[in-house]
Amino acid sequence: MTLAEINPLAKLSDGSFVALDAHMEMEDEAVGRHKKVLTELGVDLSEPREMYEPSDFERNVKAIDAADHRGVIQGKDHGFTGNIGLVIGAGGGSLTLTDAVRNQGGKPANYAEIGGNPSVSKSCGLAKEILQKDGVEKIAVMMSIVSNTRVDIVARGVIKACLELGKDPGETIAIFRIPGAWEDEGYKILDKYGVEYADRSVSMWDAAGTAVAKIQGGGA
Amino acid sequence: MSILLNEDFTFIVQGITGREAVNLTRECLDFGSSIVGGVTPGRKGREVHGVPVFDTVEQAVEHHGKPIDGAVATVPPAFTKDAVFEAIENGIKLIVVVTERIPRRDVAEMVELADERGARIIGPNCLGLIAPGVAKMGGIGGPAKDAAKAYVAGSVGVMSRSGGMTTEISSTLTAAGLGVSTAVSIGGDAIIGSTYADLMPLFEEDPQTEAIVIYTEPGGRMEAELVEWREEAGSTMPIVAFMAGRFMDDESMKGMTFGHAGTIVEGKEDSATEKIKRLESAGITVVERIDEIPDAVKERIGA
Amino acid sequence: MNTETLNSVFIDIELDEPTTPDPELAKKLEEVCTVGIFKATEDGTEIVRGQLDECVLCYLCEQAAPEGTLRIIKKYEN
């Protein structure tokens, strides 16, 4: 529990107090150990409480993430209305890349996080969901240098997403910039499918710039 | 030199038989770290990459025959508090808590006990720390050969709320010929054991460190505390900050969490814009791009 | 919406005929593979086509099979 606020508080004529209204906040991590009290209060534990109603995209990505235990993917599109599909990670990398795209005039279609070395089917599922959003024709696949998540596994996932949707990976993936673990194996796969990629010598900013130019730059 | 770690530094891995912990143990040993034991209750007598496994921290210390300096805790969230308490009670002074999703109250209790006993916690929800050429403690930088690519010994101290970005930034510093003295992934949670302000005095004392780079995000008071510390201590060590998550200042993103558990804008004070203003007012250089960091550091140290 | 799924885009596995029915080998292969590519059935080893692309190239299956009887094919090479 991180916050308990009682307001207003009423004093009865016999001197006792009654809380007329209360507001409580609990972090998700603590819910497990307070199940009893939450049930008593009538809180539905199967319905995670968000600040807003999740979109179909957000719900679908959550379901793909829950389908297997390898790695984590997240996707949000609340507040995002652009056409640049972002397959990005991890926590800090995603924040940095979203800024880099926006600050170079790009309009992201979504926010995403890949982490913890997800399975091929998970990155494939995330990329497919993004590519099926209205107005999204191309994706940018970018992360900060990875040490646990594998470059070749993500490459397989995003290329497979294109193929399964009947799209050419070389056309659909504007840029692939994930340096790090198993990068040489990943580059072999990307070469085979004609996907433009960048290693660690290309900054996250420049990779994002390439994505903006190729997706929004009027076919440049 | 480096902060927190040195050539003789010894540590144990709590939860050593878990999948991630086995990898982390291999990586640290390959990087030259001295892991003197592992703890997983019920697994005494086993070995992980040649490291003996014990049921308790006490047994590990007894086997080692003298105090052990550190512990990496990689146990499930519900058991992390007990593991950290056990480490502190057995005289361990530096505990890296890798585990994420620990209830906040537990973290608060861990940090309080560490304070009382003169121990230090790094994390939770972090990748640990690395002193190039000396040792690494935690999964930071990945396998030894990958870690050696991004981290070469040099003059810049790095502190980051993101584990992955610690490596991205250090790689940029290494490529620019500046190198890294010690890099610390401090963790992405709302409450962490060691903040920028907590670690700054150590970097100040380290003769190898000439400048600091911090990676920061919206949410929390950590940057404000760094500024307060800097002013109170009269510190002039050059600091370059990179602020990610500026897009979260948009009205449409209010109350949403991105990235890490601690990355949520709750009031005006913890927005990216406000934090940048505050950092700059204290003479800290704030850059917009990661690739601008090396030049900003060189300018500040006059290299 | 296109919901087609493709199998074995990147990875294929060849297992020589004479060893396929061996129940011991089938069990061993199922055990060593962390991504569920092998299934031990009454007839021996079954290769789960839908899992092939999840292969992490650990080569534990090649080591578990009699020498030269099992090959991991990276289809993206040549």
C-alpha cells in the first residue's frame, strides 16, 4: 500500500469518528499479499485497474506476452496516433528511442518494450500486431545494446511477422538496429532477407532518424 | 581505481541455482570476479561452474573462513527481503538486488536495515555494477567478451536507472576513447538502495574518475536530491545527464507508466522538463542525444 | 486480417531414418531441447514443426544423437 487517504472524516455526537470516503493506492507488486482484504472490499482481482480502458492492440499484445514465459513484450498505443510502427526495447532503450523518433519529426504509432530474451513467436506476435494497426505500413526494430535478449532471435521474429502477413521484410522493416548478443548470427539472417541494419557504431538517434526518413520522408 | 569493487573483492550469489543466476555466475567468473560461494536452501554440496553451493549465507562465510564483501541477490520477489536480511546479518556490506517486482514495503525495510548496519544496497531491479579490468558484479554487460567490448577502463563514472542504457552509454564513452571507471546500474524502481547522491561521494574520492554521466527518467526525486547534494557538498565534479522519456510530459500520457516501475509522472516536479531545468540550474550539462555525451564530457573536463 | 503461421522458415532439423524409431533417443532429445522441438512418441522421435524456428542453436540435440545422424540446418545460410 503506497497511499491511504481519508477525506472527509465525520465526528459523530457520541465522539466517535466515521470515514465518509477513502482513497487507497496499492502497487501491483503488493496485491498478492493483500488478496483477503481486497476481496473483502469488493475489488475484482481479475480486472487490473488501469488509468484508462486498454485498446484492442494493448489487450492483444498482453495476451501474446502471457502465452509463453520466455521474455517479456509490452505494447501501448494510448495517445499514439502516428504511422511509424515501433518494435523497440528494453525499458530505458524504449524511452530513448521514442524521444529520438519524435524529436526528429517522427510520429510513432505505438510504444513497445521487448526484454528478457523473448521467444521468436513473441517478437513475431508483437510485430504482427503493430503491422496490423491502421496506417502502419513499416516498422523500425531498434534497441540499446543487448546482453540477454538475442539479436538473431528478434531478427527471426520480426522477419517472420512480415512473411506471415505476406509482406517483404526488406521493404517493411525500415531499419534494424539491435547490437549485442548473437549479432553476427542476426546479421546473416537480415542479409538474407535484404533488411537494412545498423551496428553499435550507429547511434540510437541516427537509427531513429533513418526510420523517420524512410517511413515519413515521402518515399525518400 | 574504481568505486565499490577492487581486485580482492569477494562475493556470493544468492539463488545461484536459478537459470539467470547460473548465467550471471559464468559471466562474472569469466570477467575476473571472485565468487566464493552460492546459496540456495536445500542445495548444499552442489557446484555451479565450480562455485560451492550452501544452504545458508552463514555456511558460505564459514567455508570462506573470513568475511565476504558482497552478495548478488537473484531470488524470487517474495523471498528477496529475507535473503537480503540474511546477507546483512552475516556481515556482508554490499548487496546487489537484481530481482524486480518486490513489494515496496519490503524494499523500504531492506534499505532501512542496510542503513542501520552500515551496509549498502544497489538496486533492486538492476543489473549490478562493473569496474572494467577489475570485476563485475551482476549481469551488467552480459557475457565477459561482450562486456569487454563496451567497457574499457577510463575516466568516466556512469550511474543509470536503466540497466541496458548503462551499457549503451558506456559503449559510446569507450568508442570515444574516454572509457569508464565504474558503471553502476542503480535500478528502475521507485525506492532504491543507492541513489545518484548516495554514490557521488565515492566517485568524488576515486582518483580515476574525472567526470560523471547519469542516465535519468521522469518520476521520483532522485535528480532533485543529486542537485541538493551537489550544492551542499560544494562539488564541482563535471556531470553530464541524459534524460529519456521526454515524450511522457505530453498531456495525453499523464499517469501512464513507461519503462520502469519508478517511471511515472505524478506531479509537475517529477516531469522531464522540470528535472532538466533543475539539473541545468546546478551546472549539470543535459544532452538530448546519447551520441552527444562524449563531446559534452570532453568539453567539461577540458580534454 | 492475415493470421497465417509459417513453420521452419529459419531452422530445419534432419534426423536419419534408422535412428528415428529409437525410443531411448526420442526421450533423450525431448529432455535436452529447451524449446520443445522433439516429442517422444510410440513410434520414436517426432519433430514438432511449429517449434523449429524457436531453436536457440545450443546443439545439445546434435550431441545427444549418435554422431552424424542429426543435423541442424540454418536455412538462412546459402
